[in-house]
Amino acid sequence: MATRVERPEPPLVVIVGPTASGKTAFAVSLAKQYGGEIICADSRTVYEGMDIGTAKPSTEEQAGVPHWGLDLAKPGSRFTAADFKQYAIDKIAEIRARGNVPLIVGGTGLYVDGVLFDYAFGGDYDQVLRSDLEAMTLSQLHKYCYDNNISIPENAHNKRYVIRAIEQKSINSKRDNKVLENTIVVGIATSRETLRTRIRLRSEQMLVHGVVKEAIRLGKKYGWNNEAMTGNIYPLVRLYLEGGLSVIDFNDKITTLDWQLAKRQMTWFRRNPYIYWGDREQLTYYVASVLEHKV
């Protein structure tokens, strides 16, 4: 009787990089070639209905490649990095059980590192500390983060996110020093000029693709003051609708906000020594050299 040869467990592929760097397109090409399924690690695309304004993978990009991690919560509801970690771990196991390659793709550093380094997220918040933090202005909270070496979250204009980042500071001492075994971590390196151009073009495309109609629909359904609506592009859409911004100003401000986001993302990811950085061609060759021996 022939001996059955156990197929090695597919590795976890993690693709990081700043917003608009081309992570999704790269991940989709790899998934199609190697039988992969994508887990989106983005604190904005977890919300239902927020598609254009969060640059959620398009219908075309999702066609033929299973995407997970999208539309997990209603705008304004609580969804934490700890929630994402558990969700992602479960999905990785499911994908591997199907014999497919799990790919975590995204720019939310805490989401990614929570899985990679097995963060031990804290439990309930300290009510006294929470009260003190809620009494601060957003600028005071930012200063608190700078003074205490706490990374400001991507949604830097959402007070709840900044407060949660401060409350979770202790997790940095409750993590593994190495990434998960059987994991490939790559980062898309993009020049500043190229990235700024891509960010600008994407902001213009959002208008063309209907971000204003999307924001109006979300504003009516959840309220413009819903916390999920206070970050990213949606406050600018509201200002644009009220006549406070021209189309040119609108695009300029979106470009500036996303550029600031990209810089925060890169600051976070540069701390991870396990990321192999390169352009898309270099990363394709690198990932292929590993996957072709394991898949």
C-alpha cells in the first residue's frame, strides 16, 4: 500500500504598506496564481456600506478571489483590534483547512501586528482613565500620545480611536518577539512621488464613483455624527455639500489626509524587522520562491 504523503500546511502571507500603494491588486494576483483567500486588515473597511469612501476592494477585484474581513460591523458599533485578531485566526485556520493560502492584506498596523505577534489584548477599560481621557480635547490626546510614545491610530481624528490606542498601550509588553511560524511578511515600497500621485488620483476617482451619494445615504441612515462617519473622507463630503469646499479644495484635502495616513502607517510598519520590503516585481519573485516550494 502506498504511503500517503501529508501536504505541508500553506504558509500565511501578510502584505502591508501605506494606503494606495497597490496592496489589493498585488494580493489578488497572488491569490489567483496560488489558490489564495484574502483577509482584509483595515479598520475602516470592516464597516457595512462604507465602500467607496474607505477604498474597499471593488467588485471586480473580489471576483474570483474570496475576500474576508469586510462588512463585519455596522457603522458606529464597537469592533476592536482584539475582535479582528480572533476573526483572522479563525479564518486562517478555515482557509488552510481548505488547502488554500491565507493572505492578510492591509494597512492597519495594530490589526496586522495583533495577529503576527499574538498580542494579548487587555480586557475592559479603566473607567477613571477613560473619564480623564474623554475630558481632553483631540489635540490634547494627540500630545498625550506623543509624550508617552503611543502610536496615534490611523483614524487620528476619531476621538474614540485615539482614546482606545492610549488604553491599549500595555499590549506592547504582552506580545511575542517573533512573528508566527510559517509566515511570509512583505511590504510594498513606493516612492513618495508615486504614492502622492496615486493618492491624488484615487481621491478624484472617489468623486467619479459616487462617494458623495454614498455619504448622503450613510448620513441619513446612521447620522453624520456617527463615529464611523467622523473620520476619513465623510466629514469632507459633508463640508462639500454645505458649500464649504470646492471640488479642487475637496481633492486637495482628501489627498492631504490620506498622505498623513500613509506616513503614520509607514512609521508603524518600519518598526517591524520581519517585513521584506520591495517593489511589486521584487515581492512577486520573493513570495513565489517560497510558495512554489510549499503549495
